[in-house]
Amino acid sequence: MITGADGFIGSHLIEKLVSEGARIQALVRKPAEELKNISHLTERIELQFADITDEDQVLGALKCLQGERDVIIFHLAAEAHVGESWVQPEQTLQTNVLGTLNLLRAVCELNLHLHCFDYAGSSEEYGSCDPAKSEKYHHVEGGGVLLDELSPLNPKSVYAASKVAADFLCRTFFDAYDIPVVVSRMFNNFGPRQNPRFITGTVITQALSTDIVEIGSPHAKRDFTFVTDGVWGHLLTALYGEPGQVYVFGQGKNVSIGEWASLILDSGYKAGFWGPKELVSRDKRFRPGRTDEADLLADSSRLNELCGWQPEVTWEDGILQTINWYAENRPLWEGLVDWNQIK
């Protein structure tokens, strides 16, 4: 079962599972006719409809798993946009924390036989480096830190705090009720179908539409991982991960937001998607206070040693695949962009 099945990562995960012949229950909130990312797969999967913030709906949806053995639940449903979590904090907490609790309680109440409950954590849980805990970080040459499963968590947004809370809820249910939870703490995924309000889509959709491309803080660093590599990270963590444990995966290199935007613009220009663009940083796009200072860099060695996971798609190849998707699918994102609304 995949929650958030019609979402960015969920849809790519379902495509991979379908290709492998898996039996799939896709948990979605929208009616079947409103599905966008998995509408082409509905004849090869089973749909279950529920709002994960509704305990009764979740319980009803998970009843389809009773009597099955070695079920894997991939819990991907979330309010995932950091900026919007400041605007809609209640919705973020209800979906990310209460929704996760509802799923865990349903698993217990229905006495489901699971192989794994894979909770999709987030690199945002780490936030910025906490100077008071400097000795607990793995410092690298140049002043950065390499983040692994034991690095301190220091959330700096409502979204990040909600993911930490759900992360710990899952592991609490492992301790209390022996639900075989693993936490797959992935670093910044990007690729086709991603909501255009995330940085990669924000840059691409502006470049396809305007001469000036606006971003927020250009200095924060992120470790970007192409979505198909992220899907493999989830699959391998669920198959081979030890219950109760956390597994980190990312590209293993990071880049500032300004440099990432420039790389996207240069790639699209060279490939003929657009002409010269002006890249500018706008204060109106900054996150509140000091909440956007994080320097995120993944240490994926634990997952690599467990099952051999490593990223296969380069930034350059992933960016071109992503640009091509946005260029060919304007109707799917034109009504979702926010860069034409921020004043």
C-alpha cells in the first residue's frame, strides 16, 4: 500500500512497482476522475479512498490488507512544502502528524501482518547545524557537515517539526507494538511531476514563461537527488532495513540554491528550451527569520553497506528530464505556480 499515491514520489514508486509485478493498493484522497499522476495506471492497481486525517476513513481503507501477509506500507502522504507550512500550520500538523498516527493505530487495530512500514522522513528534520552539539556532527573539509542517521535533529520550520514528530511516533509504535517501522530519511528529491512550488520547478516554470527568474535565499545548500533514485532508496530500505532504524540517502554532494538555479538555467539554455534569463534573489521569497540557513549533505553509507544503494542519475541528466517534462505538460502546472502571486 502506498499513501500519497497520486503525489510526486508516490506515482514514480507505483510505476516501478507495477513494472515489477507487485500487487498495489493505492491510497488517495481525490476521486478517481481527478487523479493526475497515476490515472494511466488505474487498471493495474486497486484504489482505496481516504483522507488520512480522518481516523474512520483510514481504518476502512486499510481493511483491504487484512488476511494478507508480509504487506509493505509506504507512507508518503504529507503536506510537504516548507514555505506553505508557515501559512497553513494546522493543516501541515494534521496531515503529517495526525495522519501518521491514524495509520499506525489502524495497523494495530486491524492486526495487520506487515513486512515493513516505510515512513518517508525528510532531510529538513536536520535543519541548521546546532553549535551547542558541534561534537556530534561529522565535519568535512570546507566547514560543512555530513549528515547521517545519528546526526542531531534541529527542525527549523513547521513542516520539519511535523516530520520529526511523525518520525518519532513511528519509532514509538515499533517499541510499543512491534510494528516493523523503518524511517527512510531522503534528501531533496526532484524530477518530473513535482509540484512547481518547489525550487526546481519554480526555476523551470519561470524560465519557460518569463525573462526574469526569482528565487529566495541563494546561499542555503541542498543535496538534490533525482526521483527514481529516491524511489530505489524507499524500496531497498523497505525490503532490507532493520525495523526501528533510520536510513539516510541522498546524492552525496550539495550545492547552493543560487548555484542550483544557475545550473538549471544553463542546462535549459544549452538544450534550447529557452533563451538568456536573468536570475535574481528577492527578499519576499525568503523564509521567516533564520529558518533557511541549513547546509544539507547526505551520508548514505549505511544504506549502501546494507544493500548497495547509490544514486545513478546525475544532476545534469535529471535536470534535463525534469525540464522536458515541464515543457511538455504545461496544463498540469500552470494553475499551481506561485511566482506570479507573490508580491
